[in-house]
Amino acid sequence: MSKLIDFVITSIKVSLTGSRKYYAWLASLLIIVLFGAFSYYYQLKYGLIITDIRDQVSWGSYIANFTFLVGVAAAAVMIVLPAYIYNYKEFKHITIFGELLAVGALIMCLSFVLVDLGRIDRMLHILPFTGTPNWPQSMLTWDVIVLNGYLFLNLLIPGYLLYKAYVREPPRKWIRIFILISIPWAISIHTVTAFLYGGLAARPFWNTAVMAPRFLASAFTAGPALMIIILQIVRRYTCIGKPGCRLVVTDRALFTLAHIALISMLVNLFFLGSEIYTVGYAATSHLAPLKYLFFGLEHNGVTYAKLKPYMWAAITMEIIAAILLLFPKTRKNFTTLNIACIFAFLGIWTEKGMGLIIPGFIPTPIGEIWEYYPTLMEIMITLAVWALGFLVYTLLLKVAIAIEAEEVVHPSAKDKEMPEMH
Amino acid sequence: MVDESRRDFLKKAAAGATAAVIPFANVRIPVIDVTLEEFFQKHYKEMSEEEKQRVIERLKKEYKEKYGIDATIKTTEAREGVVWGYALNIQKCIGCRRCVYACMRENNQSRASPTDPTKSEIQWIRVLEIEKFKIHPGEEGKDFRTRFGEIIAGVNLEENEHYYNPEHVPEEDKFYVPIQCQQCERPPCVKVCPTKATWKEPDGIIVVDYNWCIGCRFCLAACPYWARRFNWSDPYLPKEEINPNMHYLGNRIRMRGVVEKCTFCIQRTREGRYPACVEACPVGARKFGNLLDPESDVRKVLEKKRVFRLKEELGTQPKFFYFMD
């Protein structure tokens, strides 16, 4: 027990000490969080009126970002699965970065859901004992279960392994069970999130069976793309890969991630194409939201097309990313690889964030067209949640790297060898 | 008998106990502006009669302080053997929107504030103006079209105008379709609600416990009739426009961050009166009654007229029927 307390205290110390650059990074994230907190204070005081969400478009930036980030969280499985199931050695060192990214992403997901609530004071009504969860009827109650469960798994697994590394003891077998559970669990979080929308017959744009598969495919593109960028940053600014450091992030690991992103992107584009074909060829009234998205909707002489430029930009970026990832020459060149990753990430963020949530509401089920565009305060809150997630991720990464690179160790275990971790 | 009174006693004892365990019940949590008593309030269906009365007393006091009115808040329950149904004659409807405003006066929806742009009007009834028919002439041979072209006619939920504002209604080439909560037998809004804050009463009315709703707006996304409204800010209600005759599950004054909707005027219909929209209609297009009573207005419409319901293909089974003479 005293070892565990020491582990926690050391972790806090390590996460709060660093270079000047490290402090500058933390401070800038904190400032964004504070700006958002200031806006959120107004939202609490005056209501969601400070956003541009209205009865016609009743979810906006918050839920769009939530949806996207569930995918980022789920994508950790793309590292865990090859590492543990196929024993892929290149991924052994980076699984923890994936799992901790999932933690950061989940913090953002849960925060986005909370800031979207009209009555945050009543959030406990969704839980058993303190409330009356409408389980199993409401998909939102399922989402509460799977998201919190996944958060628990991704805190437990890296937390336990880091603790064992810190005290230089080989991890017990039971942790493997949790690791194995985390694989289907990752799939479940994004499936349930897709079912939130897919189950609504009132919204033909969402009411499609391809929703969950498409969510997974796009998640497994955006997640690895983000990982590739993060791993390069971490490799540059920490001891990783430097002489005397036992931690490495190999180019091969990054290229494998790029390969995963490529295949997922192709599958994603295929699903998107299938959806566009089915809706477009049948050309029923269900076509309207898709028309709004890509061409704008004309209604009584006015054309509504606020999302059109974003959507075309997103599709263009996704196709460029797919092409850059497709050819080994550009996939294995870091300049073009990074462009591909940034494009893939931004493209999917647009396409399955705002590009998925907003058109679901346009036109309304009884034919009104009302365009949504986030307000400044709403954008500040959105940015703050992102900053909060990255803040948590940074602090966790700092601890993970310090322990795995043997910078810190429990005093009683100083002379012991680092045990085989996985 | 003995058992019942015993249970009653236990209930009373439990109510007393819960009332006692909340110390500082009147302390207000800043910013979100709720008292501890409100914070710990139970789901409506889980409250005993005493607890309900306690909450009602609190609300009355609050309305008195905030709006300066003396309200009565009833909890009249559904009558045995009653399932409410509605029938609307779209041939008679002239699109005057008197129902819309009668509904607002009756149900205490937020008004637009003359000074504060964040306070906007909430309406539960939306009247669609639809052109009787529209022909887009075609060119022979082009796009598989004939010279006649395309025609749009009938109750079209996509090609319509929500904000029509002519000098006089009805206009010659238009007809009107008012839409409000269709009180579905299989309500998708109830299915998706994560906290059971909205449910179907025994008389078929879908109600909301405004003090239990968390404001996630999943029900707004699930409703195929766009019948639910959200309080984006605290409602604005001038004292003289408030209807003091309230029902807990109906027209009592709402707070910011919760969902509201048409309840077929539960505060009226459960006391044997017609909904406000039925009374307000100048042409008698709106019929209301007990679907289980063969002599009711609505049953007579079902028997004598050809009726249809909106979006039957979704399987929601509305208890709101449209018909023509």
C-alpha cells in the first residue's frame, strides 16, 4: 500500500516537473481551458441560449466533437490488438501511448456530453441508485456504461503496468484478461455511439445500417493518423530513441500505423460511397440532407449551403490522404506522411463531426430549413474541452515516459532489472 | 384494507424521513440557481402524495415570488377508461394560427421579450402552409420527362412554408396543416429518454417531468413530428399573461434547460374541458375526445370520415388524425 501511495505521489511530482517548453505547453492549454470555463459559466447562468443550437438543429458543436472523439478513443484498439493478439513487437512500446490517448479522448467525450446538457445539476438522474436510467431502452444509458467502462479499462491497464514497472515487479496474469476485454469493448463504444443516431427513424440521414461500420472505419483512420503525429512529437521532445534510453518508437511502427490508416480510409470512403449511392440512386425524399451537405438546399428562392465548402474540403482532404498513404514512396516519407495524417484527421473530423450531426437536422422532420453555425462562446467551450483532454494526456504521457525510460523508480527496487512487461 | 393503511403509514413515515434528511433545504446552489430541496427532488412517479404536495407548495411560493401570481397546481390523474384522441379537418383549417396563440396563453410558454433578445417565443403548434399543387413544366424527352413535367401536390412535409404571413388567410391556392404532438402509441421520444423523464400516461398523453429532465435533447432528435421544444433560456412571462390554472405534468411554468411539449391541455382535459386549441378554432376544424367512447367526437370522425395520419410508415401510431369532408 505504501508503495502504491509512493507511486501516486511520484507520478504527480513527475507530471508537474519539466523543461521550460513543457511548462509553456501546459500553461497555454490551461489558458484555453480557463477561457472555456469563463464561457461555460455564462452557459450555466443563462442557458444554452449562448450557443447557436436551437429547436431546429438541436445538437451542435459539442455533440459533433463528442462523436468524433469516441472514435479516437476506440482507435487505441488498433495498437493494442496487433501488440497483444499478434504479438507485434514494434507496437509493444507504443501501446501505452494509445491507451493513454484513449483516456484523454474519453475525458473530452464525457466533458462534451456534460457541457451539452441543459441541466448539469441533474446528471445523476441517468445513473442507478441516484436516478432512473432508462436501460435497456435508451441508447444513451448504454453509452454511459460503455464509455465509463472503457475509461476504467484504459486507466486500469496502463496504471497497473506502470505501477509494476515502477516497483520492478512482473505484472500478474489477470491484467491480460482486462487487456483482452478492452479489445471488443473499444468496438462497442463506437458501435453504441453510432446506434444513438442510427436508431432514429425520424432522421433518415442517420437511420442507416452502415452507420456503425462507417464510424469504426473512420475512427481507425483518424486515430492512427493522430497517433503518428503524436508519436513523432514525443520522439522529438523526450528521451525516447536518444542514446541511453530503453524506449524507442521505430519508423516501422509508424509506417505500420500508416498502413492501418490507409486501409481504414479506403474502407471509410467505400462506406461513404455506398451511402451516397443508395440515397442518391433511390432519390427519395431522404436525399435532402445529403443534398444540403454537398450542394446546398434551395427553399422558396433561398439557397442554404453553409456546410458545403467544409464538406468538399473534407472529402478532398480524405482523398488526398488516401492517395498519399497508398503509395509506399509517399507513405514512407515523413513530410508526405504527415500531410496525409493531418488531412485524414481534419477530413474525418469534419465529415463525421459537424458533417454528420448537422445535416441530420436539415431539413427538420416537417420541412423547415434552419442553418446552424457555432457562436464564439460555443467555440471557446469546444476548444477548452479539447485543451482539457490534451492537458490530461500530456500529464499522463509524462509519467508513463519517465517510468518506462527508468527515470524514476521506487527506492526499494533501485537495483532490480526492469521486468518483462507484456 | 389493513395492509393498505399500513403501507400508507409507511409511505407517510418515509416521506417525513426524506423531508427531514435534507438540511438547509432552502440553500441555493449559485450559478445553476437551484435549492438543495430541488436538487434532491425525486422522480414524479416515485414521489408519495405528501412529497408531491410539498413540491407543489414550494412551486406556488416560487411563482408568487418570481411572477407575483397565485397559482393552483393540480396532479389530477388519468380517468379510468379514457384514451384521448384528436382529429383535425384540413379542409376546414384556414391557417389563422388562433390555435397557436390560444395554446401559448393556456400553457404558459415563454414569450418573446421586448428588451431581452435571449428570451424567445415557444410555440407548440406549427401550422404548415402548403400549395394545393405546384407544376414544374418539363421538356419532352429530357430527363425522362413529359411536357407536363413534375407535380408536387398533397400533404407534403418538405415543400411547405412555416413562416407564411399574408394579409388574409386562407389564400386561394393554399391549404394548411397544423402539426403538434401526435401523442404516439409508440412514442420514439419516450424510448430514447435516458432518465425516464418523459412517459406515456394511462390516457395516452406523453408528459414530461420538468424537474427530472436533464436536457440532453435526445427526444428532440427522435421525434418525427418536430413536436418537442427546449427552453434555451429561462422563460419570459409577463405576470398578466400567465394562466394560473396549472397541472404539474402540463402547463406549470418551466425552467431553462428542459424539454416541453403539447399535452392535449392535460390541465383542462382531465377536468372534463376541451383543449384550448379546440375551443379557439373559429371554423371547428379540431375535434377531440375519448377514443374508447363510441359517442365521442373523435370516434365519430373515425367512423364517418376518411382519415390519415402523418408518417404512418414510421410505426409510431399517432392518436392524432387528419381528415377531409
